[in-house]
Amino acid sequence: MLELRPTCEHCNTALPPDSTAARICSFECTFCAACVDGLLGNVCPNCGGGFVPRPVRPARDWKGGNALPKYPASTTVKHRPVDPAAHAALRAAAGGLPPERR
């Protein structure tokens, strides 16, 4: 079950469960689209992987209780601003490869 983390790890922008601006990597590192497209260049600063849009968990119970009320989003903030110099080195090493080849 995805955590649906509440904020961007870099800029701390709110990313509520229904946000279409949330991006995650395969380890659920969570960033906003602006940080992923700008500063990060689609390279996760924590694992080097790429990002995809985070799915939106249904707010309404359409079937079988699989909805936000039964499986709420995380409230734990992971605010870890990216070190620009360290990330530039990571981007230089991994950024030229497509995410599926990293």
C-alpha cells in the first residue's frame, strides 16, 4: 500500500492525497512535479531512479472498502532538502541514462 506522503521532500510543498503534482520513485520518495522537472531532472536524489506520477487513492468507497477512509494517507513529513552540488554530481553520472536503465 502506497504511503501517499503529505509533502515534497525538497521544498515541503503540500501534496494531498488527490494531488496530481505528486511524483514518486520506486522507493516512494515523494517530490512535487516542479522539483522533479526542474532541480532534480527526473533523477531521484535518494536512489538515482526516475519518477512517475503518484496514483490518487479514491476518496469514495466505490468497491470493497478500497478508499482513503479505510487506508488514509501518511501524515509523516520527510523534509530532506536536496544538496544542489551533490545532486549535480548524481545527475551527471545517472542523468544521461533513461530511468529503466539506471
